[in-house]
Amino acid sequence: MAQPKARSLDLRVEPGTGNNCKKCKWGIEDPTNPAMGQCIGMKTRDANIWKRLIKDYYNTTCDRFEEGELSFREHV
């Protein structure tokens, strides 16, 4: 059976990556456990933010990685 094709927004663990979620503008660090976080880089059809849990915030990346801070207009 063939493996399902990975979507461009699928999170993947890459130990030692330079494009980790900590540096990405779509990542939000968890206030109680800084090793975890959330990704808000995707919106639903209704323009609601779709959050995804990141279990390893320093070694996880995806194809939507963008360096920099999230502006107010991008967040809304």
C-alpha cells in the first residue's frame, strides 16, 4: 500500500534544524512548557485560525516556515 502524500503544512521533526518552530512567525511558545508550542500558520475556509500542537518546539519544522514576527494583520 502506498504512503499518503505529505501535505506542505504537515509538521515534521528534524533534529537540529535551523528552521525550527521557535524561529517561525507562525509558532507560539507554550507559557507553561517552553519545549512545546502551537502553530497558527493555517486558516480554515471560514477564516478561523487552525491551531496545531507542537510537541518538540525546537526540532520541528514544516514547509510554511517564515522567519520574523507575526504582524497584527496576518494574525487577524
